Amino acid sequence: MNLEACLPVELRGSTISRISAGLSGAGVYRVDAGDRAFVLKISEADDLDAWRRQLAIRKNAAAAGLAPAVVHADEDRRAVVSAFVADRSFPALYLDPRTRDDALVLLGRTLRRVHGLPLPDAPVHDPREFLAVLWGKLAGFAVPAFVGDAIRRAIDEPPPARDAIALCHNDVNPTNLVYDGEHLMLLDWEVAAANDPVYDLAAIALFLRMDDDACRKLVAAHDDAPIGELPARFGYNRRLAAAICGAMFTGLARAGGHVGAIGETPESTPSLVEFYQRLRAGAVNLASPEGQWWFGLALVKAGAG
């Protein structure tokens, strides 16, 4: 594809460099135009109506200050150009004991604003159905017994009653959070849809390895009210998010040529903390099948724990 043709006329001739290819298969590029920077994202979505819905959600989020501003969209090429926002690392803000409580309040209030965005005219997202599809794609591939058990349990476990449905991001993880030093925004709105808002809270709690106290503070900030015990829906959605993300990364490992399970157990699988330590040390690469395999297993282990 001619990347320059995806840009508005005034940005053509800019320097374009690849950033990454996300889990959605989208190509992501940085566009440097003098002292200005932008992000070009090209989706592989075939469904034009679905692409238009996601673009509308993204524009609503941008108008609310919850996503980078959209400056150009080309539906024929499924391309969107948005403002580049320099990231100062929300995980660093959260992991610093001096700023952890402030980070939890910022995160909870930001997600509450996400959940206040207009609902799309589309069916409610059912994470269990999505997990069942992912599990079906793993048929014939050897996964550790504890992974298969956790995924099947998440598919079969009936969800607790929910209080409400809201527009949810449905992929709240550290790589999709951009903190500019004051405001928090979210990237990658491709799977945003109506869902139980607790799902977003539970998913980011999983990735950031939040203990119960941090989870309560997050939920309290989101609900703008103190809570006692975490609702049953929180633990349920945390297990569900772990199974979904674990299945996704296991599937990516398979697509990349990983041979599958060779006797891995919960005891031989690194915890999320250990995996992140190896990642920072350069001992594992998340872009490799091996790194994706161990990340998937660590996520499932974290959810089961």
C-alpha cells in the first residue's frame, strides 16, 4: 500500500516510519512533518460498517479528551491519522509508591468517563463468546492442562448479575495507556463496544498486578463512592480477561511457529512479575513466539491465582 496516499494532502512528503503491528493486524506508523508528529494506523478490517462504528467511537473519545485527536480518516484504505502524544508512562506513575494512589484515582476516573461515552448501535460484546472463538482456533494445538482448564472454566462459568451496560474499551492494558504528565488517554479502540464496565477495571488490574487494596481504590475512584468488598463481578471479569488474553497470546505463539506444550505446569510457568522482569532485562522478546507463549501462560496463571 502507498502509505503517503493515506495521508491528507498537507502531510504528504513527511517522513513515515513503522512503529509496530498490533494484535489486531493493523499497521502503525509515525509521521514526522517538521516539528509536528502524527500516527497513521491502517486497519485490516473488511467490514466497512464496523470500521465506521469504531471510527465514530474513537472520534467521540477524542472529543472528550480520552483519545488522541483524529486529524484524517480514509475509509477506502481503512486509514486513520491521529495526533502523536508523547507518553510519560502511566505504569511508572502507578508503580511509584509516592504516586500510586493518585494514579489509581486518575485511572478510575478516566475509565468512568470512557464508560459515559455514547453507546454504539451494535450488539453488546460478549467476552465469553469471544473466548470460545479463540479457544476454537487453538484446536489441535497442545496447550498446558492448566491453561485449557482455565479457558474452559471461563467459558462455562455463568457471569454474576451486572448493574449496567456501558461503552467499554475492552482492551485496557498498559500499552494502550498514554499519560502526558497530566491527562490519561487510551489507544487502540478497535474492540470498543457495549459491555460490563467492570471488565475494563478488572483487565487493567490484571495487567498491573493490583492487590485487593489497589483494586478497591480503583473501583471506588470509578464509582465515585467508597466500597467494602470487591463485587463478585470483579473477580469473575479478572479471570475472564486473563483467559482471553492468555488465549490470544497463545494463539499468536502458535501462528509464529511455536511447537506447543512440552509439560509446562503452573509451578514451571513464570508469574507476571517474573515475566515482566525478564522482559525488562531483555531475556524475552514479546514479539517472538517464545515470548508470546510465556506471556500467555503467565496471564492465565495470574487469573487463576
